[in-house]
Amino acid sequence: LEVAKGQEITKLQSALQEMQEKLEQAHAAIINEKEAAKLAIEQAPPKIVEVPVVDNAKVELLTSQNEELETELGTFRTKAEDLEKKLFEIQKQSDELSREAQERDSKINELQEMIARLETNLSNMESENHVLRQQSLLASADDDNKTKQIER
């Protein structure tokens, strides 16, 4: 389960990094377009000249592309935030599972120690029982011998 969580975390981190790279690329494209537009404005002659319809179409196209890039950028930011939240939650779950596993390991160790002590106690009791049986047999044999001697 931890391996699966680790793989999912790695996958989410990879997706997050990929989205951040796309976000940076989109941001860089917007900056480049703005710089190109500034440069075009600076290089344009200061007098007012009628712009042909073709240039208006180009400006509209660039404006449209710019808006699409900004929308895409917002989408990537949202997805990146969602992935960061998921990553945080999965790391939190992973930490909790690790803590629970450590607690279980500790409990297992305690139980193994308890079993070892019980086995030792059982062995001692069996030894003591054996000794008592031997003593009982000897006592019984002595009683039988005394009874036979009395009968004679």
C-alpha cells in the first residue's frame, strides 16, 4: 500500500511539474508577445496611418490567441493547485500509515516478548510438574514398601 501511495505521489509530482513547465511556457509566450507588440509600437512611425484590414485581422488573431493562452494559464494554475492539494493529502495519509505500521510493529514485538515469557513459564512449570511426579512416584513406592513390611 505504501509502495502504491509512493508511486501515486511520484505520478502526481510528475504531473505537477509538467503542468508547471507548461504554465511557464505559456507565461513566457505571453511575455514574448507583449514584448513583440511593444517593439512593434516603438518601431511604428509616430504619425497616424490607417491600418489595413489585414493588420486588424492579425491584431484580432493575436488578441484571441493571447486570451486563449491566458485562459490556459489559469487552467494550468488551477490544476497545479489541485495536484498540490492531492499530493499534500496523500503525503499526510502516507505519514499516518507509517505511524500505524510502527505502532503495529511495536505491538507485535510486545506480543512476541510475552509469548517468549509464557513459553519460559510453561517450560518451568513442566519441569516442576515432572519433578513433583517423580517425587510422588517415589513417595508412592516408599508407601508400598512400608505397607509390605507391615504386612510381613
